[in-house]
Amino acid sequence: MAFMTFIPGIELSRRFYAEAVAPVVGGRHTAALVGPGSEVLGFDTGRSTDHDWTARVFLFLPEVRAVDVPATFLGHPVKLVAATLDGWTRGFLGFDPRHPGPRDWLATPTQVFAEFTGGAVFHDDLGFAPLRQRLAWYPDDVWRYVLACQWQRIGQEEAFVGRCGEVGDELGSAVVAARLVRDLMRLCLLMARRYPPYSKWLGSAFGRLPAAAALSPHLTGALAATSWPERERHLVAAYEHVAGLHNALGLTERVDPRARPFFDRPFRVIDAGRFVTPLLAGTSVMHPIGAIDQFVDSTDALGHRELTRAVVDCAHG
């Protein structure tokens, strides 16, 4: 497929606002590109333009009113979303971003936080930037909690790569290894104070981390391995590197970053529970279940604000 000259979505949106919206909007307003879309996270390419691609701006007004703009801009259809700032933010997030509580942090998928804090603000009379800054990252106690729960996920399966392989189930071993690779990538993003995006862009977001250069060969090696010992070797190297990243954060006393045997079995693990306990010691007592997308993996469920809040209430009630 041939693409027209590609303009990254944020730049397209910026120009649409500056050249077509700003001259006609009048009055106090905020203009931004936020919400769903690869361009908001900066992962768009020419391929992104083959469907649902528009010159798009969210225009927040004290009161919703019509603003006349051209039907196309630089050859693209346009989409001008006019809303009040309070109405849109509460509807998009499911809570008031001025006063987020523990339930709000835990019930909101990281993808939603990434979409709210990503993109760009082009003009801001109404105070959108402080709301984005308020949600730029978890409060320290919530951060420690989600880190602990991410380690908890690793601890639940780290010994299964070898156990599956030992009984001749290399396919099962590979599936477990892939799950662990994903959890390690998400853990690294959380350590780096980056909201992990959904699966399509998880690898791209991970690849932008400083740690990716050292970790990617081991994570790729674990996925490409055809035997469980080779899989385990790569995972152990990744575990030990990530353990070093944990220690560098200084959130807990130093934890020995070396792998060790799983009880008396011939499998090497990081024994991830050793990281869970000290991280939880710095939080209010909560079940080590995690934020919503650490224990719910359905796209449809995660896109349902009332459902995610109800599930978190039940899990942490």
C-alpha cells in the first residue's frame, strides 16, 4: 500500500488547531490531542492512516458550542471534539482527576492513564495541563503497591518454565516464558514511571527504555529458545538485571539480585516474593492483587469504566 506523505498525528493535530481552529474559536478554551489513538502515544506511522485517520483536536470550552472548521485539512478529514473540560475528563477517566483516590488509581487501566497524559496540549486557558500533571504518575504508595503486585505475578509462574519442560511440554514452557517476558517488560515500564500501553505498543514502549538495550537480547532469546534450559538461562539473566534496577530505585533495602534454585528442584528462579514483601511494607495493607490490568486481561472489560471500578471494589473490599 502506498501512503501519502506522512505527517505524524501530533504535528497534524497541532497544525489543524493553529491554522483552522484557533482563528475561529474565540473566547477562553483549551485545545489538545489526547485520548485513544497511536498518534497520542507517538507510535503512529504511515500505516496508521489507512483507517480512522483524521486531523483531530479536542476543544474544551466553558460551554459547548458549534465551531465551524473546514471539512478537510491537508487532505485529511477532520474531527473536532467539543466538550467541557470537566465533562470530558470525568467521562474519559471515570473519576474527577482533581481528587483521585486509591480506588481511582487501581481501577483505571494504564492504557487510559497513558492516553490522558500523552499527546499534546496546544492552548490551555481552562487548566488541563495541571490535571494531566496530577495523573502523570502514581502516588508513591500506589506505585510501590503496583510494583509489588507485578513481582507477585512473576513469582507465581517463574518455576513453571522448567517444570513444563521437565515433563516434555516444551510448548507449555514456551507459553509460560512468553507470559513472564511480558510481565518483565511491564515491570520495567512501571519501574521507569511509564504507564504500560496495551499489547500492540508494549514492545515499542519498552524499546524506548534505557534498560531495553541490555534486556532485549535476553527477552528475545527466551522467546526464541527451543528448549527449557535455554529459555531459563535467558530469563535468569533478565531477572537478575531487573533485580538490579529494583535496587537502583532505592525503594527498599537492597535485595540480593542473584537467582537461586527453586527449593530442591533443578530450576533457577529469582524468587520474586523477596521483592514483594519489602515493597508492600511501604504501603497501606492491601491484598497483593494489583491494579485492574494486573489481574484482568480482557480488552472489553478494561474499556468499561463502571465494570473496572466494581471489580476493584470487590477485589479490594
